[in-house]
Amino acid sequence: MGISTEQDEAWMRYAIRLAQRAEDQGEVPVGAVIVHNNSCIAEGWNTPIIDSDPTAHAEMTALRNAGKALNNYRLNDCTLYVTLEPCVMCMGAISHARIARVVFGATDPKRGAICSALELTEAPFLNHKVTWQAGVLSETCSALLRDFFKAKRRGM
């Protein structure tokens, strides 16, 4: 796809701004952007509390919006940028959508389904292989989550 580190960082900064929107709404700060031909076609941020929807993860919202933008549930040649390593649910949807590449910031040791808790990109039962890049602006993405949960614990 010929994506440069600078482009990856620029799109991740966009996802970070979306994560901050989630935080402003009291949601876990995760943001996602879907890029096709170097243009943003969809975005999303966590809204499961606001929407009373356990599937309203940033990635799921971005995938739904991208499908509508392209008028196709197949998102071939698209890159998903997300501030946190996707979970099992999101990886299933990413695979079904045929996302070409996932770029994420922070790893999720407990629930990450790309390279942490699971490695679904290598699962033999999936017929679509997603390429991925971890650690883009990872410290900023990790700090956003760490600070959010630290503040939540103080408020309890």
C-alpha cells in the first residue's frame, strides 16, 4: 500500500482526537478512522454507554460508517487506524469486512486480539488475512487510557 510512517502518525493523531471525544462523553477513550485512497471515509469512537449498545466500539462504528460511505460491506483496500488494539468482536468484524490493514497505538494485554491476548490475524479458520502495525503513537494512546482509568478510580 505504500503508507509512510508520517501518514500513519497523522491518521493516528486523528484517531486520538476521536478518542478524546469519547472521553468527553464519559466513555473509554478509543477512537478509530478508516482510510481509503488516503482519504478518511469513516470515523468512530466508543459509545456503548451512551448508546446502550455493547457493540458500539470505535471500530464497529467506523466499520458501519465506512460500509455506508462505500455502499459496500466489503472494505477492500482500506486501513483502519485505532488507538487501542481491537478486541475479538472487532477483529471478527474487521475480517468479515476485508479490511486490508489495521494500525493501532496501545496494545491490550487482557483483551487484544491481534498480538496480545490472541493472535486472530493468524487464525487458520479466517479466510481473510489482515496485515497490521502496532505501536503507532503508543505512548500517547496508552497515556490517554491510563489517565482515564486513573481518574475513574479516584472518582469511585
